[in-house]
Amino acid sequence: MDERAEERGGIRRGMTWLGVGSIVGSLLSITVTVVLGWGRIYAEAGGWWAVAAVVSVLVLLHHVHWFGDRMPLLPGGPGPRPYRPWILAFFLVGAVVTGLSLPLGAAEALVPADGVLRPSPTAVLLWSATCASTLGCALLLLGARAPELRPARTSLPPLVVGALVVVLVEISAVPLLFPHERHVTWDDPTEPAPLPDRVERTGWTWEPPSGQGMRSVVPGPHGPVVLLVDGAVALDGATGEELWTFRRPYPGGGDEDLWDWNNSSDAWVDGGVLHVEYPDTDPARFGGDGRSTDPGTARVTVDLTTGEPVDGSFPSRERREEERDSRRTAWPRLVDPQGECDDYPPRHTNTRDVGFLLCDDTVVVVAVDHDGEELWRREWPHESDDVPAVWEGRRVADDPVLLVERGDAVPVGLDPETGEELLTFPDDLYPREYPRSDRRVLRADAGGSVVAARSGPDGLLLQSSDPEGNVLARVEVEGVSFDAVGHGAAVVLGATVLLPVVDGAGAWDRETGTPATVLEVPMTEGTVTPVPRGDFALVDLFGTPGGVVVAEGDEYGPETLRGLVP
């Protein structure tokens, strides 16, 4: 019986010294974190950690017998001191402080459902040190009296183990909770699903991880590509499944970068690839594997289909904008060296710049490559007071069409590579009684066109045609006003058109995120009744392989994606 009691006493002694070690490790961690993070401690972590530090110091100085019964630095005579009431009080204080100082949002694991991620290794480290101090007090409650160091052979090992465990947990917390980079590629891409002929339901919903903000959403090869504040994620348009991910949610080092919660990264799609640019304190680490460097920055370029790094030299976003500005400035001198015409800024593509000139009663569309060589030139008579427009038509096919609108005249669809006419529009919607403000081109690609026009004082007419200009369907949409439709976000499917309709004020004046009803209009003949497919705080609406993407949000941008599927 005495042996079992002695064994239990040894276990309790070991556990209490583990608690002492935990408190020692907590103090070490707090000291190092405060020294390294001085200047931003209160802003990131508040001040509750200081209570834990004071509790730890009081426990170690007043309730641990380091040299017999006399405490170092504190007076006191021999004999046992009140122990458990004090340790219990310290434990309760530590438990309350641990709960109050929980750094919600400081790491992805600590972000609530409706919270926002603002990474702070400093806050997480100080909170885990507070937890270690509270745990140490809990272990000290296992003892009946203040732990004594002697004999050292039975107290020092658990003391060292307890302190080491806390230190190792603190050291591993940053790389585990704050990874330097998250890059998941799609190793076995499949053929993209076709754009459906119609959609009937909301098949999937996606929100950015850990409350991260979305910059924008763009169509990708297999579905939407979401540009986040720290990278990008590609989704399957039919299922909403994440296909590949490239994110740099946390910086690799440097005190300044650790406080920059969105890492000052930038993501954009250009030339069929994704670029992610971010600060880096050691750009010399990156030289190949799709990475290029500028002083103080690193940039990664990945394929939009697989997320794999793309090798090559790519200019920075700032440099690319400078080059475009330079070409925009030089364009008038290249296409009209005598200065006889009015010139308008060109549109930029991956390989050429296309713009137009107004020369008396003639509109001239000119394409110039990036080296300044003229590629092609087309001319038409211009008999309108409206300024022409050259733009790439909203399309559902892979073949782009350059759309030239000339006031009241019938638009022309051109091949941007050669300038040849690819698309002919029927002329029945383009007499003078249909002014330009009463027409909108919803689709223009090598497969044909769909045009919306005002019908009567407040009605809506949709007309589809083939590439040769033959009318395929002419539909009067019942109960929908031309002014209530957000034409720029309309989606043309195989046999239907999806129209976002805004109640009350005209769709042209709506703010981003204004509630809108998405209506499905069958492209048959005569008068049709549209079918509602949902109400959304609409930011954008576009077709992708496998479905239609609805971007919901507010005036600051998208927050949630929904997929409309067959």
C-alpha cells in the first residue's frame, strides 16, 4: 500500500513539475515574442497577455520551493504556505484571460463563419503562451503543497520537458498555421463541359476561404477563376469544385510583412495566364519555375487550366500598363501621320491595338501590332453624330469578334486578326427610329448575334440571327422593361437568354450589388413569359463551361459565387 501511495505521489510530483515547466516555457515565449514584435503588440494582440505574464511570475516566485521553504526574492519563514487556494485563483484568472484574449481572425483556424482573416503570428503566439500558463496552473493543482526542487533528479526532467514542449509548440505554430505558400495544381485536366442550352437551378455555392476578399471573378477554361486578395482559385463551372489554387496568404519573413494582413499581393489575368505579384524580402530565391523578380517583389505566373507554373519572362503589371500607355500615345502618329483625322484611343489585345479614326464622313478602323506595324485597315461611310465604338463582343464561343458600331448604321463584326467581316447583323433593328440608346448587343461571336431593343414605349424585344444576318428568332418579352435590364450582364445560352432585371430605377443607374431577378427567356417566336431563376445581390453574371456563374456582393465587389446549372 505504501509503494502504491509513493508511486502516486511520484506521478503527482512529476505532473506538478511539468506544470512548472509549462509556466517557464510560457514566460520564455512571451518574452521573445514581445521583444521581436515590439511596436505592434497592442495593435495586434491587445494587453491580456500581460496578465498571464504577471500570473506566471507570481506562481514561479511565490509558490515554487526552489531553495527549500524560502522563496527567492520574496521574504518568508519556514513551513508550508497557503497553496491550493492561490493556485486555484491563478488558474481561474488564467482561464478567463485565455477566453478573453482568443485572437479571432488571427489565423485561418480561428476565423468564425462570418469573420475576416487578418493574420497575426504575434497574437497567436501570445495567446498560446497564455494557454500554456493556464495549463501549468491546472497541473500545479494536482499537488497538495508547493513543489520543491529537491531532489533535482526527479524535478528537473519534467521541468525541462514541460518548458521544451511549450517552446516547440510555439516554434511550430507559425509554419503550421501561417504557411508560406499554398499551391495545388490540377494534374489531370479533363475536357471542358459545354455551355448548357438552359439552366434551371442553383447547383453550387462558393465563398472565399476564411473571409478573404475577392478582387474579381473572370471566366476561365473550365469555370470561373476567382482573384483573391492573396492569389487565385479556379472552380469547375458545373460543380463548384476547386480545381487548382495558388495563394500566398502569409509572407515569408520580415516584421513589416507580418503586419501587412493582405500581404500587398496583386493578381490579374493577362494573355491567357494568371500573374500573382507580392512583396518578397529575398527575391534572389526565385529565378525559374515560372517566377520572375523585381527589386523587392516576386511574381509567379501560372497556367489558367492546371495552375502549373509557366516559365518565361513576363513584364510586371505596372510595366505592362506603361507599355500600353506608350503605344496609346504613339498610335495616332502611326495610323494618321498627317493628323488629318480625329483619333480615338485604341483597344489593346495580346498581339495588337485596334482603334478608329473619324475622317470627315468616313470611319476608319486600323489594327497595329505591338511593334508599330500596321496589320489591316477598313473604311465605311459615317453619317451619324454619334461617335463610333470598337469593342470585343460579349460572346459564348471561342472565336472573338471585333464589333464596330457606327451610330445608326448596322454594326459590323470583324476578325481581329485579319479585319475580314465575320458577322453580319440584320438591318431591321437599325433604322433611325431605333436610336443607339434603344439597342444593346447581348452576343456577338462567330456563331451569330443576339440584340435587345426597346419595343414600344416600355417593352423589350430580343432578336437572334446567324453569322450571315438571317433572323432566327424574334421575341417580345412580356412584363419586362428595356430600361430595367442589365444588358451588360445578360447571358445567351443555346436556346435561352438570361436577363438580370432590376426593380424600380433603371438598370443603367444601379449600384453593384443591387438586388436583381435573373429571368430566363426562351428564344422562340412571338410573345413569351420569362421564367425567374432566382433573386441575387448581383455583381456580375456570365456563362462558363457547365453552367452560368452569378457573382453576389455589394458595392465593394463580389462576396459569394453561385452556379446555375441544368
